[in-house]
Amino acid sequence: MLDWAIGIDLGGTNIRVAKVDVLGKVSQPIFVEIDKGYTDSPNFAQIISIVERMISSNQEHPPLGIGFGVTGPINVKTGIIDNPFTLPAYFQGNIKKTLEDKFNLKVIVENDANAACIGEAIFGAGEGAEMVACLILGTGVGVGVINNGVVYRGANGAHPEAGHLHVDPTGPFCYCGRNGCLEALVSGTALKNIGVERGVLTAGQNGKDLADLAEAGNKEAVQIMLEAQEALGLGVVNLIYTYGPEKIIITGGALSRSDSLLIKLQAIADEAGTYTKLRSEIKFGSLGDWAGTIGAATCIIKSL
């Protein structure tokens, strides 16, 4: 049996956990929504319960460690999650110490966008590229950048929040405190909010429902999706001018399922490349919704 690690991807609405081997293969996948019933339990109780189950079912060949990808802001050095914007109170605190103390295993904490980018760069659509940027469209918008196999970080290990690059100064207000961020225009949350505001969606629907309506020919839904695609194109240009990536991988969300969008974004990237003298290839991710889980586990595997 190949060595393996536990990969955890904690997003704004759900948790994905899996056994990931040294070849990036996923087994025993677990997908659950964030359980609001843990409100009165100790922090991270839901995570601990899932990890306990996975370890107990693999006692003959235990994991190398636990890789934990989580939506930021986080401190990857200390393992402290401090993200009241998109995570509930019981997922705040030091997840690294909590898991290390509980399971006596090595734990690495990483921004979820970086984790997804690691997965795609090593095992997915970015494989073989020198520099890869990943746009992860989910509850929010995450951006990860890998340069020669190394995660791009800011000062003191900070994660540059390129999902909050401004693409429309007159656009919707974002929880970061500014208007017209990429996240406020193309994330699943943004598509839902805009759809509800324009009377296309009900409060119980989401961005994927909006995409379904657009595909069915609903004119207002089509218009919203076109506006989101335009904003995403501006985001791609910003990434090209800022990082100069060889490949830009787009994964997750209602927008990342249209071949026509891929063609449109590649044309935008090619136009930007006439100035930068670099052709950035635009691709959809090949690891699906498990890219972050695979990347998180890979952080452990590659560290040994």
C-alpha cells in the first residue's frame, strides 16, 4: 500500500476530506456541509469527528499527517484561523495545535486557494508549467500562485488576496470594505446576491441555479452571467500583468463549466500577451472539487 496523508478542504459552506496517496489518488472521500449543530461544541468538533473516523478505518497503515486547506485570512505558520467573514465562530482558532494535540500527527495548514493550486500544479491541469496561477470560484474567490514548485507568499507568510482586486469601482460592496472586487462580482455568493436583487432567483437558490437559468435561455440570467464573465476576464488580465503565469487554471463555481467562456478568456489573455510578450494558457481545472483536498494532503507528502 502506498503512503498517504489526510487532506482536508474547509470552505465557506462545506468540508471535503479524503485519503490521498503519494500519486495524488483520492480514496475514502467525505463531503459534508458545515454542520450548524456544532455551535455549542468545542471549536473544530466536526473536523475532529471526521478525522477520527478516517484514522480508525486505516489503523494498519496510518497517515503520514494531516494537510488542512482553509479559506483565509489564516496564519500558515501558527495555524491560526481568523476568518469571521466566511467561517462560523466555531471554526476560528488554532487548528494546527488542535489537530496535533489530538492525533499526534504532523499538521500543515495552508490557504485553500494555495492548496487547490498545489493540487492542480502537481497532479492536474497545471502539471509541467513553471508558473501557475489558479482562480478558485466558490463561496468567495481565491487565487493561488505556484512558481517553480513554490507557493508565492507575501511578507511574513501572508497570502495575497488577489480575489479582492478591483475590477469595477462602482460595483457591489464587498465584505473587505470596498466596492467592485472580483469576488463581489463572480463568486457563488455574488451571483446569488445579484440574481436575487434582480428578481431572477429566490433566496433559497444559488449561483448554479442562475447558470441553469441562463443555459435555459432566461434573458436576465444570461445578462448577469455575461457581466460576470466580463469581470472574470478583467481578473484574468490582472493576474497576467501581476504574475506573468504560464498557465491560469480556473476551477469551481457556476462560471467554470462553459467552453465558450474558456475561448473568450483565452482571447482576452492573448490580447494581454501582445503587451507582456507572454502567452498565458487558460484552462479549467482537471481535479474538480477535490483539488484543494489533494493539494492539502500533498503539502504533507512533499514535506517529508
